Amino acid sequence: LMYECCLHTFRIFLLRLGWVGEASDCWYEPVPGVTSRLECRGQVLATTKKALYEIVVKEIGYQADTGMPYALADAFMYADGKRIIHIHNMSIRMGGVSREGIKQLWSAPGAAAAGMPGGGSREKKAIFDNASITAFATGKPSGAFGEKYKVFDSERVIARLPGPPYKFLDRIVRIENCRQWELAAGGSIEAEYDVPPDEWYFRSGGQKSMPFAVLLEVALQPCGWLAAYLGSALTSPVDLSFRNLGGTAVQYAEVFPDAGMLTTRVKITKVSQSGGMIIQDYDMEVLCKGRTVYKGVTQFGFFSKKSLSEQLGVRGAQRYLPGPEEAARGVPAALSAHPALPDEKLLMLDAVETYIPGGGPQREGFLRGIKKVNPAEWFFKAHFYQDPVCPGSLGLESFINLMKAAAALRWPGLPQGSRFEAMALNEKHQWVYRGQVVPGNKLVTVEAYITGADDARRQLRADGFLLVDGLVIYQMKDFTVKIA
């Protein structure tokens, strides 16, 4: 039964991808020839309060010989937070259906649902569907893009999209002014993401609306897909990693659980290659029901492992270092100071090491937070397959965590139901990345100095830096949080 519970969870995920067919014609079965192993280190008793199932997808696609959709995963079961089951290489394939059959089923016209609440709705046919995108994230790249990427199925490593639960791209519905495998500026795509109203980040974010890190990923992940579609990986005989280098943007509206669907439009505006690196510039815009939610410009780069290991951090970074007298006024602060702070999944800090009221260059406040790097942390599994690195968006979220702590300390005793708005709307912000946090690192340090405080609106503005093992790798400017 424990195995079946994990298998049911796996099947629900595949149903969410759209793997469905007529009940009389299709069936589920293990993939022949795949060896699985079950490890049991505990039990579920009548006194157990909560059982939790976790599926880590390792491979997904369509079998070359049968055309059947299949997937491989590691599955885990927890009893009251303790891991008791580990299933290695759980396999499943869907008989009686094929890739083309699934596409035809979903492209067929259906009856309109009556009485459904309004939200972003899907009107365009998927050119690349969710199964294809998931294959690129965690499966075989050739299953996502075609035979030219077959070398990356097993012989080489390609830069991936994030996998679940950090995958926020469901389908590509428009491709213009570009050809597959031709790396050049000018091409644009339109992508869609269906916002699940009960998704984990709404529960974890502590602010009722979509957390900034997730919204940023909704904007950026289509850039990674377009880079792959244009054949970026094929331009180098060396395996390359894909990294965001920075951006400037404005958030115009919040995204709530009833949003329905988000549409992201990205355009590659510049491509340059030098010294084995590829630099790409993009315009990006996220819309909900035709209204702009988030808009800006961003830059990505493709780098070899050697180049990444030699990165020197943010050049010319001018950190604010409190003097002895100022530092002596610093006190540690509890991260539980406000009930609207995120829970452990999106709380990217272990502690606020020092809070100096009236500190910093503007005398509005200075904070330093720390987080020990845990190689087993959930995001290393999701971002990326074969190339584990902490998402830059979560690094920015740690900075926002620190700013939220500052706001909670500055305005204590707020009414029940107060929540954070982050980013504050209609405020430009910038970020720069010149390094990465990988499982082998030890300590992340985040520093924020408040550059502006509006007590009437309960809004803070801050600049700051993120360091890993003492090296400055991120710079943030004009980030804002507001208590609503």
C-alpha cells in the first residue's frame, strides 16, 4: 500500500501533464526492463498524524520503439516528517496512447464549462506542450526538441529548465521571427503558465499573492526555453551551463490564486559570443487577462564549468561596513517577528545576525542575515537536473526576507491580517549576478541597508549584496517591500 500511495501520487502528476486517454483504450504499467528497489525504514501506525509523498522525476518522454509515454522517478514517503520509504527508479508507462494521440485529444474542441469563475483562459493551441517542456527539464532533450539534441540524452549534459516544484512554464503557444537551431537575435515566443490556486508557494509565501521569486521565474523560464530552441548548446563542443546575469524590471500587479493563467512574452534582442561564452539579452513581459503584471529586460549567459569556477564576483562592489560604534548597536533579530513571513520552504535565511536601527549610509537601518548551505535542500534537486545550483530568484527572495524582517521590526504590533506586498508595485528594481551558490558552498550572507522608509505607507526601499563564503556574488538595487 505504501508503494501504491507513491505510485498514485506519480500518476496524479502525469495526469496534470495532460497524459490522459479514453478509459477503455489505455492503461498504466511498469516500464519493462527497468529495475526498481524499495527501502523501508519505518511504518505508518494508527497514531501517525500525517503521511506525505514526494516524487522526484528523473526521466520523462516517449519510448522510441513503442511511442508510449513513460517516466522514471525516485519516490519518498514520510510519516510525521520522518522519511520511512525510498523507492529507487519507480517506473510507469501509459499503454494504448502515443504522443500524437495525446496532442490530438487536447487539440480537439470541447464544450465550454458553465459557471466557471473568470481568470486567464487558454485560447491558443500549444506548439510545445507540458510533456515536452518537462522532458527538457528532467528527461531526454531529444524528446523535447528533436534528434539534434539526442547527443544530450546520455553522452553530454545540456543546460536545463528547472524541474518541479520550481517549474513555472506549461506550454509554448507562439514562435515568431526565428528558426529552430539558428542562434540569432530578433526571435520571440509566447508562453503560458496555469496558476494552480492551491499551489505550494501560496501557502509558503506568507503574503497571499505569488511570491516575487516565483513571478520572476515565470518571466525568465521562457528565455531559457527560447535559448534551447535556437540551439545554443550546439554552438560549443564543451558542455555549457545557463545562468542569469541580471535585469531591470517593474512589477505592476500582484498575482493571486484565482489568476487562472499567466502569459509570458519574451524576445531575444542581442546575441554575442566570445571566449567560449554566449551572452543573450531579452525583453520580457508577464500578463494576466491582458494586463501587464511584470515587465523588464534581462541578460543570460552560457558558461563552461571552468568559467563558472573562476568567477570573481561583482566587480567594484562597494559594501557598506558599519563602523565600530555603529556595529556595537547591532542586535540579533528573530525571524518570527511577523506572522506574514514565509515558512521554511521560502524562508531563505537561518537568522538575522545583526539589526542596526538607524544604521546604514542613509541612517534608516542596516541588517545582515545568514544561511548555511544544505546540499540536501529541495531547490538543488529542482534547479537544475545534472547541474545543481541555488536559483538566483531564491537569492533575491532571501534579500526580500531580510527586508520583511526590517519592516516587521520597524512597524511592530500591526493589525491581524496584515500582509506583505513584495515587490511594492510600480517601483523599478535591479539585480546583478556574478556567481553562484552550489551544494559545496558553506555559508550565504545577505546584507541590506535601507535607503528609504515611508512610515505613512509602511514601505521600505533597500540596496544590498549577497555573499557566498565571503565573495560578493549578487547585487540588489531599489528593492521594495510594503505592508498592506
